[in-house]
Amino acid sequence: MEWQSLTKEDCAKKLRTSLRDGLTPQQAAERLRKYGGNELARPKKKSLILRFAAQLSDFMVIVLLIAAGISFLTSYLQQDSDYIDSIIILVIVAVDAVTGLIQESRAERAIEALQRLSSPRARVVRSGKELEIPAEKLVPGDLVAVETGDLVPADLRLTEAIDLKAEESALTGESLPGAKDADSVYPAGTPLGDRHNFLYSTSSVAAGRGRGIVVATGMHTQVGRIAHMIGSQSAPQTPLQRKLAQTGRMLGAGALVICLLIFIMGLIQRIDPLDMFLIAISLAVAAIPEGLPAVVTVTLAVGVRRMAAKRAIVRRMPAVETLGSASVICSDKTGTLTQNRMTVVELQDAAGKIEAGSAAGRRLLEAAALCTNCAENGGRLCGDPTETALVRAAAADKGRLERQFPRIGEFPFSSERKRMTTVHRLPGGRFRIITKGAPDILLQYCASGGAKERIAHRNEEMASRALRVLGVAYRDADRPPRSAEEAERGLVFLGLVGMIDPPRPEAERAVRMCRQAGIRPVMITGDHAATAAAIAVRLGIAESAANVATGPELDRMTDEKLRRCISRYSVFARVSPEHKVRIVRAFQSRGEVVAMTGDGVNDAPALRAADIGCAMGVSGTDVAKAASDMILTDDNFATIVSAVREGRGIYQNIRKTVHFLISCNIGELLTVFVGFLLRLPSPLLAIQLLWVNLVTDSLPALALGMEPIAGDVMNQKPVRRGENIFSGGMGYNIMVEGCLIGSLSLLAYSIGRAFFDVDPASPFIGRTMAFAVLSLSQVVHTFNMRSDSSAFRAGLFANPQLVLAAVACVILQASVIVIPPLAAVFKTAVLTGRQWLVVAALSLTPLFVVEAEKAARHVKPARTPAVRRLEKGRAPSDGAEGRRKGPAG
């Protein structure tokens, strides 16, 4: 129902209530039974067991559970009673599941935060008597009274408004309290912020008093609709989650296919089924990177710590990586791109601009400061943001001014008058009357002669730049006026005061960085289009007002049309919560990864729907914070850009670890598979493969996740939503490097079996050498992963964690070979000095091979004289080059 389109009398008729006496207690009781309490619905919660089980449904988790089962079965069949690997895998799964359980249910917490915002008590008129009742007992048709400082308990169609202003920024995005008018009527579809005959649940009364009829309660209020939207919006999977799930499915399916083929081939060749089963298990273990989820989790945790140091608190770990993929940042205006503090930026009179420090400027500002109702409380100005801006600009002590010119009368501001007048006693016994208000109205009461046209022109020019403009006028009198008409007659115009909520100083630079990084900044605000456009153009978000779309314009677009033309707009003004969600969805449908910032209740559904929601820590409501993935502790757009840099670095590090782990697994798979094809005794045992995967692979991979962020990371384009994690030649490199590691392991096995083993049918030394080369060559290979350029140029010791991990792996690997109890568990033999030399030489080979490949890749082709001239900016002359081309050119 479009209640703003009805007069207050029609509203009362439709709701069968009285504008004077409200409902009777009997009517209220009947409606409470019919409509229910004035509270938000609580979502049904799943049991703890079901929620924990849901965490185990991820494909990679299933793969890990299969790996644990394989490890357990291997130990059981080999009767070695070593179940430590199974236990390690199960611990990894349990930690991941518990972490997910803790991080979920953000929608439930958001709705709980909305419920905490509800007003606990309400003053209601029933049968002509004013009562105070619990807010949840309100029903449609109740007549509610509000005054300064009250929280609005339900959606109210105003019936009375006396100097009433409401703070609705959390719901509408308006940066200033809105003046209310009970007698106004607005057409259907009017944006929330323009319905001045309405008060909304959870907003607060900033000034004045009034009454209103309850037209909606509970889930039917505007804030209730938002609660429903939060509950219905599911947070999308992060790009990394999708890519890792895809990788896990690919590896798991590949491992099962290979194992099945090998098992069938073995049966055809009449190999003992138990032996074939053990070989198949070894292949499965080799194919599955058991340490990958744990490595990714730790890498993300390191990113969370880094971001916290940069004033970005991450509530959901995968969001760290998502930020690095962000291609669109939809930002609220007030408080994020701007300072959320109205500031006087310009003074003018009929002659032109006035300097604030001049005598005329001081006179204008002090008069404006006297004509305000703000007060100082503990050194802090309290009151209407416009009035506090005037007092701050006057740079004067408000208390001293009022003692010097004591106020003896006031004719308050109202939406009809659009001006405020105060009367002050002058030291000589006379009286000064000061009026401030809308310049076009104020000029009607001024005796400014021909200057009126020039002042009106300057007012229009200032307003066109999205400044909030107030006029100030005065006159001195021998006696205090008895009415507003008498006071506001024959005024002398002092000047115009232009104010704006100015952009944050660092926001412009942050927007430039976004552009440089291939990220599109978009402003979404509930403010007016002109104000939003002026700020956006100034910051570089938009080129002109042509890049602005308003809420009513969006209402006329279908979702498909919005998706097609979304790229035309950089600013969306006068929008509702539904519009914000539609904008986010439209960008996502075009393949964009969307980050959304906000601080108000009205931002919560879009924060939930976005790939990553960023709430404001200082000005943000509990609702916005609960619906978000990340909280900015300084409410600063520039902090988001810093967080994007961190996210990109983390994504690069995770990509390096995936590259490293899978190339190592391919090496392991190749070693076992080729050994089977050649009908050799298994080069590696399942327990040895598990050791490599869980220890000597995982420790260096963890260290890779702590690599410093590359200096050029913000000069690159963001990763596209559908882009494969193996893009950019990474898949090819993984295969080549995996084949290299597998070949070296097989070579070590062959050398050990041929030259050192007494019985080639029981190749303990060959298997031990293969085991050592496989493990140590992977440790060496981690240094190749650090950079696309030379490892020596990047600095072998630039990542101390990697150096420590490498040393630890070498010691651990040597331990399982030289310490007899461990050697017995891992079925290894003690190696001689010559055998260790062979192992060392083969293990170091990946470093030199990959270095040679990098050097070849970075060699620039020879340049012809023509190319060299073009590089210097000169076109080929008509000399030798031209003659060589011949007439056809």
C-alpha cells in the first residue's frame, strides 16, 4: 500500500482509526491476534549436527576423507599399525569443518542485530489516552507519539509534525536529518528519502515532535523487508572456492579413473589382486594433494592478520582472496567517499565571493552561528549537521557569542516557512533580528534592491555545484518583534553560505589506484543525483552527470535491460535497498566480482548479495556489520584499495602453492605409474607418498603462502570470475615440472636398483633414493615457485620462512632414512656417502633446469633497424628500408 499517496484523513479511514483518539483497547487486542507482534521473524535454525554435516559435503573434503580411508586401509593391509597419516588427515578435515561452522549463519546474526535495533517502548494513544507500552504490542492503526531522541517503533504515516526532523541515513542513505511534513502527499513510487510524511521503524527523531498512524509492523515495515531480503540472499561462492572445488573434482576423478585402469590392467596381467590394490592405492595417494586445504587455510589466515594491521577486519577467511579478484567496488557515498561532516566551503554576496577570514566573512558566519540551536557538550558540538557546520566555520565560542548577544526570542524553522529567525539583545540596549533559510524565500523579505537578481543568480550557480546553500539576513530594531511577520520585514541580506559533505582527501588517490588496477569504482547512494554527481566527478568516479542513474529510472528497467546497460553508469542515486541488490546482481551477471561497501540498515541486503561485503566499523550499524564479510575500522574507501592489494598478493601466493603441490603430485603419480608399466617393483610405497604429501610438500607450500606481495600487483588486471586457476600457461608448466620431478625420481630409483641393490627384486636402496630425490627435489622446486623471474635475482633468502621450511624438510627427510626406528616405519635403507651425492645432484637439478627455462623465456628477440627506429618514435625513412620493400611497399 502506497500510504504516502493518501491524506492523513484517508489513512485513518482505511485503517479504521481516529486521528485524535487512536484505537480502542479492544480493537488493538483484536489486531494483535490478527497481525501478530511488532517484531522481526526469527529464522529456523538447523541443528548443530546438520550444520556440521553440511561442512563435510564439499568435494575437496570428501576427497580428503577418501584419502584418510585409503591411508587407514593401507596401514591395515600392510599390518604396520601406523595410522598417524589417517589421524592427520581427519584432524585437517575437523579443523576446516569447525572453522566453517563458526563463520556461517551471517544472515541469522544480521536479523538478530535488526531485532536489537527495535524500540523497546512506545508512547501510543488509545481511546484518547496516551500510554507507554512495549513496542512489540503495536498494531496497524495505532496512533503513536514521538519526540526528540525517540527511536521510531514502527512505520508511521505522520498526522502531526512540529519542527520534526528524523535521522534516517541508515535506511535511506540521506546524509542529513530530513524535515517532516504531515500534510504532504506524494505519488506512488516516491523514493523513501523523499516521503516527508513518513517515519520509518528503527530511525530516530533528531528534532521536534509529532504523531503518526502505524501503517506497518514487524516484517511488513521497510526494515522488515530488508530482514527478509537478508535471509533470502545467499552469499556467493568465492572465486577461489569455485576454482579449488573444480581442481579437487578434476584431481579426484582423475585419480579414480587411473586407479581403476591400473587395477584392471593388473588383473588382466594376472598380478596378485592384493598387490594391485596396494599399487592402485599408492597411485590414488600420489594424485591427491592432501595438504592443499590446510595450506590454503593457513595462507588465508596469514592474509587476515596482514589485513587487520591495515585496518580491515575480515570476518570470513575466503573473503581475503575474493577482494583480490574484485573488478567492481560499489561504494556508499556518505562517510566512505566523503567525511560525513557538513562543511562550509564557500561564502558569497551580491558582489561575489567573500573570504571567511575577512570582516564581512566573520560577520556573516557569526550571524549564522547565532541563528542555530546547536549546543556544546563536553567540547563537542551537538545538533543538526548543517547548524554545527555553521558554528565550526565561525571559529567562535558559541557560548561566548550567546553571552555577548543573548537570545530573547525565536521563530522556529518549519517546512512551510523554510526559514528560522532568532532575536538577540545588543550591548547598547537595541535588538538584532537574524534570519537564515532558503535563499529564494529569504530574498522576499529583504530590502536589497537590484542586488536580488545577482544574489538569486549566485544561489543557482552554487546549487548547480551540489552545494547546500543557506541565506543569512538581519536587521536591528528598537524593540523586540511580537510576531514572525514583524521580525522578518525589511531585512538586510548578509550573504550566502555554501556547504557540502566534502570528499575524503585520500579518496581521490584511491579511485585513481582502482582505475590503474583495472577496478571500476561505482557510487551507490540514497542522496540526491546532483549531489552524488558532483562528488563523483570531483573524485574521478564519473565523467559527468550523464553517468548517473536514479532509483525511479531503475524501476522502469527490467533486470535484463539493467544487465545490458549497467556499464554506462558509475553513479546510482536515490536508490532503495532493492535497487542496490539489483545493481550488484547486474554486475555479477556480466562476470564481475563485486565488492560492496555500506554502513546502514539499507545496505545490508546488498552487502550480503555481493561477492564481498565491506561494512563501516565506526559509523556502521550492527546490521551492516553482521551481513558483511569485512569491516573497515576507519570507514575509509582507501582502506578497501589497500585490502585489494593484500587480496591480490594472497591470491598469487595461493596460486603458487597450487602450482607447486600439483606439479609435485604429478611427479609422484608418474613415478608410480611408469614403474608399474615397466613391471618394476613399486618405486614408492603408499606411506612414503603420504609422508611427502603431508610433510615435505606442505611445509614449503605454507612458506610460499607467506611470500611478500609483488610491487607491480596493482598494475595488473583483476582475475576474471570464470578464469581458470591454471590459466596463463600454468597448466603447461605444472605438467612439464611434474614430469621432470617424476623422471628424476625414477632415475634415482634405477641407479640405486642397478648399482647399489643386492637383489633388484627387493630394491630397498633404489626405493630409498627415489624417496629422497622425490622429497628433496620438491623442496628445491619451491624456490622456483617464488617468482616468474630468476630465483637468484628475486633473492634466495628473501623469504626467511621458506628457507626455514626447506631446512626443516631436509632434516626431517634425512631423519626417516638415518634414524633406525623411523627407517623401519618408512621401509628405508641407510645410504652411503656416494648414494647421498647422487641424491643431492638429482635433487638440485630442477633449480637449474627451470632457471634455464626462465632465462630462455625472457630473452628478447633481435630487433631490426626499423624496429629500433619505431621504438625511438621515428617512422622508417625512404632510404634502404624503403628500397628493400620495393614498389608494393
